Amino acid sequence: MKFLRTSLCIMIASMLSTGWDLRAEQGVNDRIALTLSGPDCAAHREQITKRLYQIPGVKRVDMDLVEGHVLIDRVRDQRTIDDFKAIVNEVIPPGSRCLAEFIEGCISVGPMASDPSP
């Protein structure tokens, strides 16, 4: 399991650093990556995406780039990773076998290198 998680983190970091340019989305300066685990997650994709787009500052939600993940491009604001995790988990009905989590160190969620702000 640890090997799979490490391999997945390397794959995500590689894809994001080479093939998914945030600069194409004007004003985006932060990316959050959450894992979605559980057999019921696919059934909630549409509701999760719809809810995330309702959050001010969210510019792009991608649940297709990396299987089992939701990638959120946003303008940095006061919401934390835990806030986004809670929002996604609130969309999932009680009793459903799906959980959104953040894996520390798996992917950089800091500002882009081209962002001059502190």
C-alpha cells in the first residue's frame, strides 16, 4: 500500500509539473489535491464538482486527470485544505463509502513559483 501511495504521489507531481499549467487559468495561484477513497466515490463526482464550483475563487475542478483524486485550482483565499476536505466530505451522504483526504507531502499546494506575492 505504501509503495502504491508513493508511486501515485510521484505520478501526480510529474503530471502537474509537466502537463497541467495553472498559468493558463488567469488568476489561479494555488492547487489543492484531495484523494477520494471508497467504492461509492464515482457516484458522487457530479455533486462534488458542482459544490466546489460554488465556492468563490475556485477556477477549475478536475476529477479526471488522476484517478481517485479531485484537483482544485483556485485563487488563494482564507479557506484551508481542511476546509476543502470538509466541504467535499459534506457532499457525500452519510453511510456512503467514500472519503476525501489530503495526503501530506504528496503534492505541493503552495503558491506557484511565478506568483510574486508572499
